[in-house]
Amino acid sequence: PKINGDRDLLFLATFNLLDNAIKYTRPGDTIELRAFESGPMVTIEIADTGPGIAEDELPYVWDELYRGHATRGVEGSGLGLTLVRAIIERHGGQTTIRSRAGQGTVVAVRVPSG
């Protein structure tokens, strides 16, 4: 699918999501990158079978400098998802996250197709 926008910023957002999936999965877990067009939007999903995010932490993952309890031992600044959301919203899109502790996480970004 084709997306109009700032190529470098969209790459940075996608890279950050993949980097997070790699950092927070364990050996043997899987990571999938999916992209599809639905009407006027393109959806990019990064799904993993990692440890997931606790339900009570999900509302905060987009907050600047937020680091969940399970991530405190992993290198990072707490800025990545905040940056992803800002980039996607700048392109007229939306971000969502679904996760279950022990089962994995799916982060989706939706931006207008071009």
C-alpha cells in the first residue's frame, strides 16, 4: 500500500515499533509486520508473542517518559511510543495497542493512503 507523507518520519515510527518488539520479546517468540489497505486508510501492525503489557499499564504507554514495570531493566528512554504517536497524528492517523500479559502485543498505526 502507498502512503503519502514524510518518508523519514514514517520510517522512524515503523522502526521504533519494530525495535520495541525486538527488545521486549524472548528467544523463540515471533514478531510479525503486516500492512494492508482498508478504504482510505493504510494499517501497519507489528504483532509479537512476547510477554505482553499489563492491562493497568496500557493507558500510559503513549505518555512521555513512561516505562512499564517489566521494561525497567531494558534499555530505553520512554520516548519511543510518544514519538510514534506524534508522527502518526501529524500524518492524520491514529495509533492503537492491544496486549495481554503473557500472550503478546499488537500495535497498529493507521494513516491515510495516498
